[in-house]
Amino acid sequence: MLSLDSLVQDARSLASGADGSSAAVDEVTRQMAICNACRYCEGFCAVFPAMTRRLEFGPADIHYLANLCHNCGACLHACQYAPPHEFAVNVPQAMAKVRGETYVAYAWPQPLGALYERNGLTVSLALAGGLALFLVLALALNGTLWGGDLGGNFYNLFPHNLLVLMFAPVFLWAVLALGIGVTRFLRDVSPATTGQAVGGGDAAKAAHDVMTLKYLDGGHGEGCHNEDDAYSLLRRRAHHLTFYGFMLCFAATSLATVYHYVFGWEAPYDLPSLPKILGAVGGVSLLLGTAGLFRLKWSRHPLHGDAAQKPMDYGFIALLFLTSLTGLLLWWLRGTDALALMLALHLGVVMALFATLPYGKFAHGIFRSASLLRYAVEKRQPSSLALGDE
């Protein structure tokens, strides 16, 4: 029977000759060989049942497994080979580094992904500030930056059709760039996950796992780890508040567009209209969720993630937080002289958010969803290597 040491040596040999691999991919390959021999964490999340189906790990396998990982930290705290052990197994951190490479490798156009990776927070805030300043100057030049008889209606500053012309290209660019990136990702990882076509049940299972954040429960329902060994559901709740807050805000904007163009009901809309209710609930949820994520990110144990990605993480959290904050302030100050200024700030932040979506932390949700979809497909296939799937 092969010893654990021999498996590690074999993994190192395989990694050194893997086409398209990197140092981060090689490190995950090494750690997966150790985990495959131990299998103590097999029931923790989707990563380990998927791992047991493999004896060898090519770059496509590693990219797939890395994006299945939700970085809950449970396996690190349970591992007998974690630092300071000489094997130094730290699956969450190793997987996080590979995910960071995934965002850059599959970004389209790729140079923009590399730029955002290096300067996430700076680029986010600079872009938001630059766009907002442009709008502020435009309003100042025509004398509408402060005061004026606007009747509490910001469409007297920027007509509805003009706003659509401003945002539609940015939104469509984000959809195009993310679509191309995830299509390339699926093309590469699909052969490594049996290559079978996706069925309706697979899509439903993956959607359930995404919407419920199933794998942020630590494998036992008590939550993940953050700054210490204690279990906590705070990350799961903060992610839920952020995700559903964003979706509610997006739904409010989409419904308002339908109201305007389909039914001819012109904005702005007041309570108790459905767009206003969705926007208000979504804005508060997004504000609370991003504040929670920032606090958790700030206090998180350094072994749980890749420190090099913190600027990217903070940049995305900052843009989401400022989007909700400026949106709520715009509603609150709609009848005051500050309406035009708040509108410029809000529009600048929202445009910066959508312009950077394909090149920041938002991409992890897209790639993780794609990996969960392939996991649902893979679980349906028989495997002589797997000891049992979830």
C-alpha cells in the first residue's frame, strides 16, 4: 500500500510536469495528494467528494476544485497536517491563490483583469471618483449642481433615456466580458468533470446550492471560521444580505424600466410602488451586508485566504457599500438642494461598479456557480474512485 510520503512525492513529480500549471496550481496539487490519502474532511464541502474521484490533478481539475471551495476554513481547523506541521496543508489559502489566478486568466480582455488584480481598491475608488467628478463638473457648468427648482425629480437633470444611454453600454460590456470568461472556463473544466451535458436537475441543484450558500455552513450547519477556531454563521448571513440586497436593487431598476417603457408609467416612483419597496429593502440589506463583510474581512485569520487579493476584495465591497449608501442618501435628500450632487455621486459609483464587475471579486460568484453546475453533473456519473458523494 502506498504511504502518504510516497503520494506526496508522486504529486510533486506530476505537478512539475503539468502543462499550463503555475506555482499556485502545483501547491494545490501537492495538498490534494495528501488530502486524498487522509480524507478526514470528506463530508465538509463539495471539494473533497470531487477530489476523491481523482488520482491525478491536471490544471483544469485544480481550477475546478479551487472554484468549488467557499473558503469557509473548516478543513484548515480540522487538519492534522496544517501549519506548523511539515506538510503545511492549508487548503483554503492554496485554493484562494488559484482562484485569484482564475479571475485573471479568464478575464476578457485579459490585461484589464491583471490591472484590477494589482490595484483593486485604488482602481475602484479612483474610477468611481473620476466618473462622479465628471458628472459634478457637467452639472456645475450648466448651473444645476446645487439648488434649483427640480421638484424632487432627478430626471429633470438627466432624462430617463439619457441615463439608459449612459448605463446600457457599461452593463452590456459587463455581461459580455463575464459571459466570455465563464464560457472559456466551462470549456476548459468540462472535460475534467466527465464532459457530460447539463441536465435540468443539474441546473436546479446548482441553483439551490448557490442561492442557499450551502457550503458556507462548515459541513455541519454551524457555520465557518473567521478569526479563530469558533464556528460562526456571520459570513453566511453577510453574504446573503449582500447578494439578495444587490439582486433586489437590480430587480427594482429592471421593474422600473418595464414600468417606463412597457406601461408608460414615468419615474420617479414613490412608496408604496413595488420598485421603491424593492429598492429600499435591497439598499438597506446591501448596506448591512457589505458592512458585515468588511468587518469580517478585516478581522479574518491570515491563514484563511490570500493576502494579495485583499485590495480586490475591499474594492468590490467598497463599491457595493457606496452604491447602497449613495442610493439611500439620494432618496432621503431628493427634496433638498443636495439632490444634484448626490445624483452625480451615486451615478459615478454605480457606473464604476458595473465597469469593474468582470475584473473583481464579483467574478468569483460566476465561476463558483459554474463549478457547482459541473459538480452536479459529475455527481450523477459513477466513479470507482469515489467513496461516496454528498
